Amino acid sequence: MGISIAEKIRTIIEQGTLPYLDTLRRELPKGFYELREIEGGIGPKKALVLNKELGITGIVDLEAAIKVKKVRNLKGFGGEQSEKNILENLQIQKEWHSRFLLGFILHEAEEIEQKLRAHPAVLKACLAGSVRRRKETIGGDLDILVSTNNPKTVSEYFCSLLKYNGC
């Protein structure tokens, strides 16, 4: 390791950031990192071309440009097939981002189930759906079956358990 790299590492450790790197990041166009998150096909060069040539600052802009067939004519973008591949990758990414790995949510799901079971108005509670079947990924919801003679009280209690209280 050279002296220059060692100094940069020391700066990051001491300050928690590297001013030079922060400056470079500010110079990147809006939406650069969002475009880079698209799997299979949008590297840094292509993200910059999309921004410079078409003013694309995010996924919504990119989808719109592909629908009107503007991306296929850009240098380095392999025509119609490239647009098709990007759209497919965007669809896969949307589906993946709406799912959660079982290992990340199982503990919380079981904790919610136990708290529901412990409530005096709950006769029975159990996890259902993808979590019960131990699927590798879980959709955007958690299925819990609850038996009670007092649904309003249990519903209010359930909502109080959620970190995001959208009830």
C-alpha cells in the first residue's frame, strides 16, 4: 500500500468520510446510483450516457425512454435487444424488491405470533402462508390466523405491535 492510499484510509477512519470522494460523488448526475442498481446491463458508463444523452435520472425515466425506443440508438446499447433485456431486468428487480428473505423476518413474525397468543382475547393464533411453509422468500405481507370473540380489541392490539402503524 502506498502513502497516498494510507493517508486516505487514515482520513476515513478519523473523519468517517473522505472529502475528495464526497466531491466526486456530488459530481455524479442525479439518479446515477439508482440506475446502477439495475442488475445486468447498466454499468457506470451506460448510466452516464443515459443521463447525458437523454436526461434520464431514474428508473421511471428509463422505462419511459425505452417505451418510446430512445435507448436502442445510444452508443454502446446494442439496439432493441438491449432495451428488452433492461426491461426484463427491471421487472425481476421489482419482483425481488417486493419480497423478503425468510431468515430476515422469521424472528419478528414468530415474536408477533407469540404476543398475539399471549393476549387474553385471543383464543388461537398461528403463522400462515409463506412463513408457515418456510418459503425462501416472503411476499410483502405476513399471514397470521387469529381466532377471537373480540376482533376489534385484537385488531387494535395487533396494530399496536407493528413498528409501522398503518392500521
